[in-house]
Amino acid sequence: MRVKGASVSNKKRKKLFTITKGYWGQHKNAYRRAREAYLAALSRAYADRKRKKRDFRRLWITRISAAVRSEGMSYSAFMNGLKKAGITMNRKMLSELAIHDMQAFRSLVEQAKAAAK
């Protein structure tokens, strides 16, 4: 008598159905559909981890740009001025300064204006 491995197969299926619980339609309870949906979800999750980094950078740049424009300067001129002034600060921190500590941000804008001239 040969061993068919039913307990292993059942365990594998049960594990997949636990992961796909909450998926739409047959994607949660039909093995083939669930497996396809799960693999697609994995690839989307991988891609979206990369996209998340892009999206946050865009958000930070938008916030910095809005804050700098209120001070009468463009984003590109501000970043160029910071570079010429020798101030190296990442966009996340610049964005946080623009939101929470406008006084410190204004001093950076003034330094950037002075260095750009």
C-alpha cells in the first residue's frame, strides 16, 4: 500500500485557506483560486513596499514646497541654496520642521536665500 500524504496535503491547504481568509468569492475557499490570489497578493505587496518609499518622498517634497512658497521661494531654489550653504538634511526632516517648527524652517530658508545669491 502506498502513502498518499493526505495529512500533509490537508495541512498545506488549511494553511493557505487561513492566509486567504477574507478574500473575495472563491479566492478564499477554492484551492487553485486561493493560491493564485495569494501569489498575486505577495507580488503586489512587494511592489507596494517599493511604491511606499516613492509616495512618502513625493509627500515630503510637496510639504516642503508649500512651506517654502509661503516664504517666497521655489522648492528647487531652496534645495539648491541648502546645498550651496553646506546644509545636508533629508527631505523627511525638512518636512517635519516645516510642519512642527516653522521658526527653525524659516531660518533654513533665510540661509538658503543667502547662499543662493
